[in-house]
Amino acid sequence: MKVLAAIFIDPFVEMVQFPVFFAEVITGGIIVGLMYALVALGFVLIFKASGVFNFAQGVMVLFAALTLAGLMDNGVPIWLAFILTIGAMILLAFAIERMVLRPLINQPEIILFMATIGLTFFLQGFGEMIWGGNIRKLDIGIPQRPFEVGGMLLNQFDLVAASTAAILVLVLALLFTKTPIGRALRAVADDHQAALSVGISLKYIWVIVWSVAGIVALIAGIMWGSRSGVQFSLSLVALKALPVLILGGLTSMPGAIVGGLIIGVGEKLAEVYWGPLLGGGIEAWFAYVVAVIFLLFRPQGLFGERIIERV
């Protein structure tokens, strides 16, 4: 009984006794959650517009960060390296549309999914061939000085990253809901043949959506690369985006944000308050346990569309 009391009661007592520290943990979780959401947005963007679950999104984050860091290491100014990297991601979108997606129009979803798995390993090897496998430091001039607010210790870089994620979500939401391109993207996602019949070019739409997803991957790569260095383990960040997608729903950009916040805040609270009682390491598996629970009770996620199949 004493052990159960320590696990279930003591952490809540500690939260009440040290409210400033509790607020600092919550703030840290929100910032990390927004960073997770930034990666998840790439998945949502492509799935929402083309119906393809892009398993390669995590490696696209890595490839974009490697390209930017590699150019900067070779003496290219930051602004020019950024423009060149955007150009590289757009060229990658053209190549994916021409060599991967176009030959697979109207193929089953599992075929497209398997194609993105192949793309994952290709980009990983291609990036290593061009830029090497060493860890690269990525410094684009965002300050990382800590400061104190109301007794809480915050970091300037974390606030910039969180603000960037929030602005990007707003821009993408407006793109999908307020522009003709956004309506065309949704039409393509609903039915390829119907979209073609009303004059919507699949190759044009797919190039746009993969280009935007590449730019999102670049922003995510900058934030995660500046935070922990550009290394091949960066692609594993995408694995944390998967529980975010399960919670929020594969087709919802607001869901990606809410899911990211739930995962970010939840794993920080679990690690700080329950980690010492359970031996630590909770942060590594917390997100996946939450995702499994959601799959059991609400597989479409909080904001996802319920799938109804008639038989």
C-alpha cells in the first residue's frame, strides 16, 4: 500500500508543493510538443492532400537539415544555404512525383506506403553519400540564452521554435481552407479519378504538396538540428510523431498540434514525477503506450474522420 501511495499520490503532492517547478515542466513539455507537432505536420500535409502515408517524412527532415548544415560548413552564407536547400527540397518533390508517384496512380494505398519506405532508405543513403555520416553542428543564429520569468527558467531558442511551429500551422491551415490550391488538394485526396475528371492535374498538385512538405521538413530539421545536432538519429524523431498522429488524427492539422502537446506535456510530467519512482526511462515509451490506448478506444484520433465502410 505504501508503494502504491508513493506512486499515485506523492507526485501530485510534489506538484502542489512546488508550483513554479511544475509550471516549468509544463512549459518544457509544451515546447517539445510543438516540436513534435512540427514533424507530424509533414505527415498530415501529404496524407491529407494525396492519401499517402509518407513514411519517409522523418528522413526528409534529416536530409533537409544535412543539406543546410553541409552547405554552411562549406562556406555558403546562411541566407543562400537556406534558399538552396529549399530549392533542393522542391527538386526532390519533382523527382518523387515523376519517378515514384506518377507510375503508381490509382494503385492500392499499401503500394504507395511501401514506395515511401523505399524512398526512406534511398534518401538516408543518398544523404550520407553526399554529406558524410559525421554529426554536424547547425547554428543559424537563433540565441540559446536562458532567462527567468516568474521563477521559471526558459530558453530563447525554445520560444523561437514554439513560435515558428505555431505560425507555420496557421499558414498551412489558411492554405488548405482559404485558397483554390487547398480545395484542389482536398479533392485529390478524396478521389484521384474524380479530380482528374474535373481538370485537376495530379502531377501539379503532388509536386506542390511534396514541396510544401519538404519546406516543413526543413523548418523541423532546423529546429531539431539546432537543438541536438544534425545526425542520422534525427530521423528517429519521426517515430515520436507517429503517436502524435494517432492521437490527433491523420487528416487534422489542429489535431497534430493537440496531439503534440498531449505527448510533449505527458512525457515530461511522467519522466520528472514518476520516473524516479519507476526506475526512469518513461519518456522513451510513454508516447507509444498512450497511442496504443487511443488505438483501442478511438482509432481515428481526437480530430480524425471516422471511417465507415459498407459491406
